[in-house]
Amino acid sequence: MSNKNLSAAKNAKNDEFYTQYADIQKEINAYLDYDPDVFRGKTVLLPCDDPEWSNFTRFFAQNFETLGLKKLISTSYAPDAKKEKYGILFEYAAERNGGRPQNERGKIFVLDHDTNASGRIDFDDLEWDYLDGDGDFRSEEVCKLRDEADVIVTNPPFSLFREFLAWILAAKSAKDAKKFLIIGNMNAIKYKEVFPLIMKNRLWLGNGFNAGNAYFGLPPNADSADYAKGVFDAETGLVKFRNCCWFTNIEHGRRHQPLQLMTERENIKYSRHKEVRGVGYRRYINFDGIEVPYVDAIPSDFDGVMGVPISFLDKFCPEQFEIVGMSLDLADMSVIRERLGRNDGGPTFYIEKDGNPVRLYDRLAIRFRRGKH
């Protein structure tokens, strides 16, 4: 096997992290505050996790009765199947005994009744068995579990986010669309598979991590120096990401809280941002709209289209704003090519500064829904 293939296998493998119990509890509480019965009578599926280590399994099992669940299903991906799919050479420690070794089979944990006669249904009542296959979420047997479920919750590998979301949306069911709550990279907002769902109000950001900081545990026996180089905190024993968020189609209260904003004149006079205070708002060279570099600098009395950072989605209230599109799709790059005499990267909005076109980061184009906030 070439070094290139080994590196690719390593990169694909090292994007699975374990979500902390407190973060799961905080997120789920936001949906319960909005609708205490959001999970009542529902079957919840937790795929792509190792149920023996997963805090998702522990949380939903421990709160089975409080949430009013009908059934909890948690599946795992076989450790040796994972190695095989990533192209890593290995040997089985156990004899095959004429059949497949246990490490090639995923596991399924099910909770739906009081198995130990304790008087309550909780983590100790989980029953487990081996799946027929490796537990890959794309397998036929896990697809059947998906179709059975009402709600799907997990932290999928970052590299499989697009495919995992598509897998959820492809569920076959006579019921309404599956409810889901999954963790992903903030940049997933820009994916062609994701942004149209946001535009159609079929997907939005969840309540979020504390101060935007997401801390995750490493998989068992992972070498922190190698697996999470650059993001591992030896003091906490966790890895830290600032670009992670929850993606969901479950309603929560923060999503319907309008932003409190100043007028254009007030921002020019009082804004804490030097790009706005005393300067005002620049118009784009290659799009009909104004540049708003910070969410809290959105002028409350502006009726046109505004470009804002994609982090705006964390504050997006659909009753207050509508999303027009994204700079990746809306920017007129012919204007920029004419000015520069060359291509200057992918499509985005530009402003004029000191007589020169200045390229900006990706922007969402938004405008107010007047009379509805």
C-alpha cells in the first residue's frame, strides 16, 4: 500500500469524535423548552455511534421516561469493517470458526421496556445483539431502522456529513419527513446539498454549543498526539472546535427570537465596529446590496438586500428576515474579471476600498420581512 493511500485512510478515519453528555443535554433541553412533547411517543435512532461509549445512547436511555419515548435504537459500526473500508491492513485475533468474526459485525442496542423489573425504563434495560452486517448506515438493515424511526440524532463523521444528511432525507415513510438533529462543520451551510434546504426552511441551526465552542472526546485508545494534532487540549483531555454546530429540523425557541438592532444612523454613530462607525455601509461592486460585516451591525431600517457573514444563521429568525441567497450563487464575477483582467478565485461579493476591488468572505444575502417582526 502506498504512503498516499495510508495518508488518505488516516485522514478519513480521524474525523470521529465523541460528544459530551452536557452538550447533548443542553441542546435537547432547548427543544423541550419549546415543546415538552417533542419526543413523546417517538422512536429515536442513534446511528454511527458506538453505543457502549456514546453519550447520545446514555442520555436518551437515562431520560427514556422523562422524554416519553416509545423506543430507542442505537447502532454501531464494526471496528474491523471500519479498518477494512479505510484500507488499513489488519489481522483477526479470533478464529473465524467457519463464519464472520464478531469484529466484522455491528451492534444494535434496543430499549423499549423494563427488562430488570426495576420499575422504570433506563440505561440498565438496554438489550443488545449483533447486526447481520457491519452497521454502516447505508446498509439495508440500518436503512430499515431509519425508516422505522421518527427522529434521528447523532454526530456523524465530518467527512460523511453530506451523504449522511442525504441518507436521512431519503427515508421511506408514510409519516412526515424524519426529524433529525446532527452535528456538522459550519461550512456545511455552503454545501449545495444543504443550503437549498435552508432556503426552503427545511433545515436550520440548532440551539448551539456554549459560546460557540464545541469540545469532544476522542475515540477509545486514540493517540491524541496523532489523531487530533493541533486541536487536542491535554489539560481537559478534549479536542476543541469553533466551527461546529447542530443542524436540525426540530423547532426551538432561539430560532424565533428577533434580533434587537440599531438604525443605520445609530450604527454609523455608535457601532462598536470600526468598519461601520463613522464609515457607513459600502455597496457591493458586483451585486445590488450593502456589506454588513457583523450581525449586530445590521441596520434595522434598511429595506434592501444586505450581505452578512454565514454565522448569521445562528441568529436567524424566519419571522424577521428572509434569505435571498448566497454570494457563491449571486455574485456577478464578469464585473470583477473586467476590472482585474483575470479570474480572482470563486464567486463572492466585492467592495471598493481605496479605489481597488476587495474580495470578501462568503456572504448570505438577506432582507427584512417588514410587518412580520
